[in-house]
Amino acid sequence: MTLLSLTDVTASYGAAQALFGVSLDIAEGEAVAMMGRNGMGKTTTVRCICRMLPAKGTLVFDGHDLSRLPSHKAARLGLGLVPEGRRCFRDLTVSENLVAAARPGHWDIARVEALFPRLGERHGQRAASLSGGEQQMLAIGRALMTNPRLLILDEATEGLAPTVRAEIWAAIARLKRDSGMAMLVIDKSLKELRGACDRAVILERGRSVWAGEMAALTPDISARHLGV
Ligand code: ATP
């Protein structure tokens, strides 16, 4: 069943139009990569989905018309965003950060700490004192504590050391395999996206220009639209 469906979405920052027609679908249990060079509209699309930026076009999540909902209501429907730049409460501890995000459901601190054992080891430590990678794990943990039906990861491995990146990709794979979590994943690493996602959509200058199975994303297509 389709969980998220965007059709011909357009959006602007003031007078500057940023999206000119983005369409994408995510089914339950499916992981979709959103790709595109810098400034092509990936984060803007995420802002439209999460109702942080007004959008035109059709945006449906789990049968609800997102365009009619304020952002807090959209979140309550089950949109779990891990924003670019991993925002946590710096002065709260790891566990306080997780509790502050909690909404009723099957995710709890124990389950998050099973996914990210490092967070368990740093349970009582202030978020500000965590490494960048640990803060990213905490940001993912906070999104999971809201019991999302769709997890949106915007550059979750950006700027992290290779070993920490590998831990985060392993957690993403486990979330998909063990929890059947539907995901929209934005990242610069094509290789890792290929391993983690079922399908991809490519944005170019605010438009979705290609969508398909990951296996159909040939070197020719990536060269043309991603410059790799
Ligand atoms: P990146 O990989 O660099 O994050 P992106 O694909 O996520 O790129 P967006 O951040 O969505 O791209 O940007 C799309 C367009 O919207 C760009 O032209 C950008 O300059 C513009 N834009 C993004 N955020 C704002 C903003 N807050 N105000 C004005 N323009 C913005």
C-alpha cells in the first residue's frame, strides 16, 4: 500500500521558486533514496512533506491530505524527520532527549539503545558532549521514539568518520529488515544508497527527472543527473 504520495509539488521561498514539479511515491516497508546534486531541492521537498514550507500540488500521507495539516499534526500521523544538522537538546542527557521525543507505541529507550548500543553506554551524558556521530544516532533515536511510519533521513551521515557512517548504515539496514520501516533517505553516498534502498528518485532543478528501481539506475543515468 502507498504510504506517501507526492504529485507535481511546487514550492517557493518568498519570490524564489525552488520546486517546479516533484512527484514521488513510497510504499509501506519501502526505502526510497532521494538523489540530486547540491541545491536541486531535496531538503525543500522534505520541508514540504513535513509541512514546514507551504506547497502546492498533491501531498498524501497514509490517506490524509497533508496540505490541510499544520506540521505538528503531520508529525502525529507518523512522519519522523531526522533533520539536516541533527538537532538535539544540547543540555539534556541522552535519555532525557529520547524521553522528550516519546509518543506512545512500540519504540522505547531500550529498543533505541539496542539499535545504537553507544547511546546506551552514554545514557546519562549531556548531548552536547557527544561526538558528531553519536549526536546523529541520538537524532535518529529521537525520531524513532515518535513511532514514525515513515522515517526521513536528511544527510544522516554527512561529515562523519567512515566507521561511524558504517554504523549508521548498518542501523538503517536493520531498521528496514527487522522493523519494515518505510524510509526516505537523502545522502551523498551513491554506493551506500544502492545497498540500503529499493528505489530512487532523482531531482534536478526542483523537478523529479527520474524514478525507478535501484537496479535500473545505470552509470549512464547517474552520470547525466548526478554528475558521478
Ligand atoms: P543540498 O544537498 O545542498 O542540501 P538540496 O537538494 O537539499 O541541496 P535545497 O536545500 O532544497 O537543495 O535547495 C533548493 C533551492 O532552494 C536552492 O536553490 C536553494 O538555494 C534554495 N533554498 C533552500 N533553502 C532556502 C531558504 N531557506 N531560503 C531561500 N532559498 C532557499
